[in-house]
Amino acid sequence: MLFGEKTPIGLDIGAGFLKVARVKEARGGYELEDFDMIPLPPELIVDGSIIDSLRLSDSIKELLRKSRIKTKDAVISVSGHSSVIIKMITLPEMSEEELEESIKFEAEQYVPFDINDVNIDFQIIGPRDEPGQMDVILVAVKKDVINEYVSVVKDAGLNPVIVDVDVFALENMYELNYDISAAKNVALVDIGASSIKMNIIKGGIPSFTRDGPVGSNLHSEALQREFHIPYEVAERLKRGETVENISEEEARAVIEAASEEIFNEIGRSLEYFRTSMAKEEVAELILSGGCALIAGFPEMLAERLGIEVKIADPFQNIAISKRLDEAYIRDIAPIAAVSVGLAIRRVGDR
Ligand SMILES: Nc1ncnc2c1ncn2[C@@H]1O[C@H](COP(=O)(O)OP(=O)(O)OP(=O)(O)O)[C@@H](O)[C@H]1O
Ligand SMILES: [Mg+2]
């Protein structure tokens, strides 16, 4: 097939929602051809590890049926501080080929796992001010975690062609949709159901990444506890619906109180970047993930951290196909950030 479907889908396997996106390159631009998502039963994925692979591959099949996507090639991602290590390291200047040879040896001191148990990748950023030195981003992902995800995705009938990392998918999404300015530092922050992914971009380069262990499940749990309501009702409250005589104000107060750990987690990272690492301000925070959809949350975050918060728009430079429900896609856009970042990866692109 000369003009066969060569663009893989982006499949974001989150702890709360499975999302799939298909983005085609069309006349020099990009177009979203498909997007869909379904909620996952709780506890299928815990701290980036798959607990019930059978039910997960069934859920992936269900999503593919629902979205009617026929493409088999898929880009997926892994995350979690216990499976993924990302470090900016300084090495003596050498060529890509030389580093390819020695990376395993170099990485050993930075990776807290047995070096034979991880897949290693790297990107040379460039020379440092000190002569003869260069900056390198080192990425190590546990092999068993990759294998777990790959086998679940294969069981669902897909062909995983790239395994990426959530924080890099965010960066991909950002680079396609935003003007990169060397002058300002931008924090990409994705708050999902059970995790926070952060990637602070300095001069177009990922300089600080972090995977935090809390997410918007905190809000659901607090709402359930406070109002003695089941999970589904708490989810509706988060969407700003009025249920069971609970007012929006009451719900908002509980959500704000339950956000403390989230504020602290992000605040600590920003503080570390500002005071210890780059010694520069972070100009703005681009917020994605389902948490960005909670009524009032972005404003709370901005106020608490004293930073400009913008809701991520993964479709700023991606047209939305006429076949799709554009209003719906724009409404949920921030939750699609990682899946879009994955969907624009191409085999062999870096
Ligand atoms: N329309 C909405 N309004 C408010 N909250 C929402 C909405 N849709 C989803 N959420 C909340 O967002 C969270 C899911 O977000 P997201 O899909 O980004 O997480 P995930 O990728 O599944 O999780 P993780 O990244 O932690 O693995 C859930 O806690 C859910 O309650
Ligand atoms: Mg997620």
C-alpha cells in the first residue's frame, strides 16, 4: 500500500483513563483524526505498574472498538518514579557513537537499579561552558515495566512501535503547539488520577523532570469521605455538576483542602528549580491532565503557588477533523495532552 496508514496512534495508559489519539500530517500541518477515552476500573495500575494485565488489555480493546480505530501501530508511554529515571548529567565531550559505546558504564553511577535491568537512552544536549564537557539527558527505564506494557498492548491486538515516557510526551505536545522562548522557563505539569508529571523547560531543553505519587484521586476520596457519596457521584461533582444537594461551593472547599499535597508537591519542585538548580524564575505553568478540568482548580493552583497557570491546549497547532465533535474535544483538551504528544511521534524521529 503506497499511501497506507503509516502514522501510529498515541495510546496513553493512565491510571484513571485510557486515551487514544491519531494525528495525521496534512499539507504541512497536523490534523487530529481520532480521539477517544474511557475510564479504567480503579487499581488496575498502581504507581506505574500494571496490576491486572488481563483487564487492562480488555479495556484497551474496548477503547479501540469504541473509537473504531483500525491502526495497529501504537506509541505508548511509561511513567513512575520507581520505573523511570531521568537525569541531566555532565560527561566529557564525545561523539554520539562513542557515547553509545560507553553509556552503560557512564549510567551505572546514576541509576539506582541494576544496570542490566534497565533500558538506557540518552540525548546529547550540547557543550557546557567548561571546555571539554557536555550535557546529556540520561533516561533509564526498567525492562520489566516496558515488557509489562508491551505485552498488554500486544494482547490487545496492537503493535507497540515506540515506548516513550510521559514527561517527554508532554514536551512533544508543548513543542508542537507553543513558541519556545530561550528567555523563559516553563513548567509543564500534568496532574492525572494518581500522579503528577513535571517537566521544566529551560531554553527549549528539559532541565528538571519529576514524577510525583499523588493526583486527583485525592479529590475523589475527599469528596466521598466528606459527603458519604459513592465514587461515581464524586466524579460528577469534580465535573462541576450539582448532585445530592451538594452545592458547587461546598464541593470546591473540599477540593481545595484536598489539594494541599498537590500544591506542596509542585511547589517543592518549583522551589528546587528556583533556588538550587537553575537559580532562575519559572515564568509560567502549563497545566494538563484531568485535574485541569476541575472547576476552579487552575485558579487555586495559580493563587497558591503565585505563578501564572495556563491550561494546556494540545490543539493549538493541530486542526480538528470535521468528523469529530470539535466542541467536546476542546472541552476536554488538557486531558489529551499526553496522548497527543505520543501520537505525533514517528518511528525513527530521534
Ligand atoms: N471533565 C472532568 N472534570 C473534572 N475532572 C475530571 C474530568 N475528567 C476527568 N477528570 C478527573 O481527572 C482524573 C483523570 O485524569 P487523567 O486522565 O489525566 O489521569 P490519568 O492519565 O488516567 O492518570 P495518571 O496520569 O495519574 O496515570 C480523574 O481523577 C478524574 O476524576
Ligand atoms: Mg496521565
